Amino acid sequence: MRTFRAIHTAIPMSRRTLTFVCQNCGAAFSRWQGKCEACGEWNTLSEEGGERVAGPGRKPAKGRLFALEALAGEAQNAPRLSSGISELDRVTGGGFVRGSVLLVGGDPGIGKSTLLMQATAALARAGHRSVYISGEEAVAQVRLRAERLGLGDAAVELAAETAVADIIATLSEGKTPRLIVIDSIQTMWTDTVDSAPGTVTQVRASAQALIRFAKRSGATIILVGHVTKDGQIAGPRVVEHMVDAVLSFEGEGSHQFRILRAAKNRFGPTDEIGVFEMTGSGLLEVANPSELFLSERDLGRPGTAVFAGIEGTRPLLVEIQALVAPTSLGTPRRAVVGWDPSRLSMVLAVLETHCGVRLAAHDVYLNVAGGMRIQEPAGDVAAAAALVSSLANAPLPAGAVYFGEVSLSGAVRPVAQGAARLKEAAKLGFSRAIAPEAGRGETIEPGGFRVAEIASLANLVADIAALGRAGIAAKTDG
Ligand code: TYD
Ligand code: MG
């Protein structure tokens, strides 16, 4: 009894626990340390007041009562506003939702500012109030870009500002804007926290203030975010969790094509892509991307196969190029652009093990044309066809498309949306497809389109080898 009393009096009536929270990943620690053990970032821990621990003398505060609602009831469709750019609408899921906040990331110079200037101008032309706030460029620079885009006459409201409090105060005046672009979130600052602009704490606090404003006013806000070397949107990952949608704008600097993808979307799909072409007068929408990705087609050359893919709901034909060449290195090279390197290793292993294709003495290069990135496993068969075609020095039949997933046993497995892939190929003038067996019911298409069904990768290799002048055996022996 005595000991209990001693402990009891040692605890203060009410105390606050202090914790150190990583501003990058949100992990909490009891002591400060230079490196966050959870995410590996340096100097991201900052002190935050923890939860209040109620002492014995303190009555817990009584909560306010609120009404609970039934799940059944009037479902309101989120009111959407078309951006006037249909490829952008496709990615957002049909337009901007009132009060939503989007984060658009991408490498410097990829065209984020161009795309968003085109979107604000399109909305302004449709009679909506739209505002473009640049924290990176002066008003004159933004004007110059707009003029170059032929948008000089659009009623976009411009400002070069970085103070979030001033921006919110200004935009709260008058009619609520339908679209506000903040270019970029890393340049914004708020005096509620005292770290420098661009730091994780500032970015998070600024984003929080802007998100609150969007929810309160119903305006749609687009935040531009810079991307670090390893492809992450710089600043706290928590911003990605706070916003309604995260879009990334991608492309190869040397190509004209730009692809907009949704990495997260609370109001729409995440597998749709928007395709644009960068021209001297801004970004043009590409309504039929297959034609674009095939325009550089090297048909009739060994090592080139056309893959009938699906991106979201849209079929897309892309060209896969392979080069298999004898190596002079002890460990042969495997280099891949636009496809998953571990899938390449898997397809090579299946070719070696089940199809008798020996590649240990060859360098292997694989490239997806046009800066596209293939993510679905259905690309396996097309990649294998390109590889074997290059090795056998046998051009694949002109007018053929390939798709199908390869399993570790060497079987070719069916994939989703076979009919849509075949339809797209027929539409673009192809005459045959090499496809998995269970794509049945589509074997004979009207218009003379032929589907050759293959059960295993070995079938495919035998067919291509038969086409080869030299044949695989001659090249791989010795
Ligand atoms: P920008 O939108 O400023 O990129 P970001 O905001 O992502 O950094 O685009 C810059 C690049 O786009 C620049 O290299 C020039 C090119 N560009 C064109 O090719 N045509 C155009 O009409 C415009 C405005 C830019
Ligand atoms: Mg920019």
C-alpha cells in the first residue's frame, strides 16, 4: 500500500508525451535521431506534442453528438467539370470533381506547366474562373509561354506568388475559381511553421492549407510536384496521401510522346493513360495512340514484334524491339527499356529451359518503341517473339500482332480482353494475331483476320525458327 502511494504521487496530474515524428514517413520515435530508421531518410525527425495523458483528477471531455446515416439513400454523383482536354479527362475519370485536389508530378521540362496552362486556358474560354499561380516563373515568363501556345487571349488570372496565406486570402474574394493551378507546391510557404520553403514540413503545411481551402470553397486545385532522381514526388510522401489524385506525367526527353498516368485516384480509374505529343505549339492530344507508337515501325526486320496491349480500357499496339548478339563479356549483358527487367529474366529462363534456346553466350537488349512502358504480363509472348526473331535472324511475318502471358512451365496463358486487342489490330490493318489458346471463339474474324492460337512458347519458337534462314540451331551451336 505504501509503495503504491509513492508511485501515485510521482506521476503529475496531467502530462504531455513528446514524440519525434519523421516528416517523410510519419514514424514516431521517443528520442531524436539523425536518420529515420523506418524510411532511411536523414534529418526528417521533428518534435511534436504527443497525446495528452489524462491524470486521475481530470475528467475526459464529453464529445459532441452527431447523427448517423443509413448507407441507402440518395447517392450524389460527384459533379464534374470537363477540362476541355479529353485525354486529361480520361485520366481524371471524366473531369475535375468540385473541391478535389490533384497532384501532378513529373521530371523537369516534361511539360507540366504547358499542360496545366492549356487546361486553365480551356476552362477560362469555357467561361469559368481559372487561376494560375506560379511560384517558379515571373508573370512575364508565364505570359510568354501562353502566347507561344496561342492562348494569349484566354481570361486566365495570373500571379507569381509563394505565400499560401496571401493566395488563399486573395482567392477567397469574389467568385470562387473553378480551377486553381499551384506551380509548384515546393515553392509555397506558410508562416504557421518556421522551416524554409521546400522542406517537408513547409510542403506538408502548405498542401494542408490549400486542401482545406479547396474543400471549403469547392474549387479544384492542381498542385505541381517535382520529382526526385528516383521518381518519387519530392517532399513528404504524406502529400500523396492527402490529395484525391496523384497523376504522373512521363516521357522520354528524346521522344515527342508524353503519357499522363494516374497513380492514385479517389474519383476514377488508375489504369487509364492520356497520350500527348509535344509540338512547337504545345501539347497535342493523341486520340489514336496505336498509330503513333507504330509510326516508327521497322516491319520486316528481325527482332521486331508488334504487341497488342491494353491500357485501361483502351487497346494499344506497341512495337517491341530486341537485339540478341554474341557477347564478348564473361557475364552477358541484359538491358531493357520500357519493360520489367525481372520479366525479361523470366522469359529468357523459360526460353532456355523449355524451348532449347541457348542465350548464355549472348547479350540481350530489349526496347519498347516510342518511350512506352509495358506493365501487363500479356507482353511476354511479344517480347519472346522479338527475342527469338533476332536470335534466328528471321523477320516475323508482316501484319502479325502478338500477345499472351508466359508461365514458368512454358505454357502460354490467356489474358483479359482478347477480343478488344484483336479488334484494334484489325482496325489498324493487321491481318493475323498470335494469341493464347483460350481466346477461343475469335479464331476466324470477319474480313479475313486470322488468329493462330499457341499453347506453349515452344510452338512459337518452332514457328519462328522455321522462318529463319539460318535457323536457331546454326547460330546457337558452338
Ligand atoms: P514545361 O511545361 O515548362 O515543363 P515543366 O513545367 O514540366 O518543367 O515544358 C518545358 C519544355 O517543353 C521545354 O523543354 C520546351 C518544351 N515546349 C515545347 O516543345 N513546345 C511548347 O509549345 C512549349 C510551351 C514547351
Ligand atoms: Mg514548370
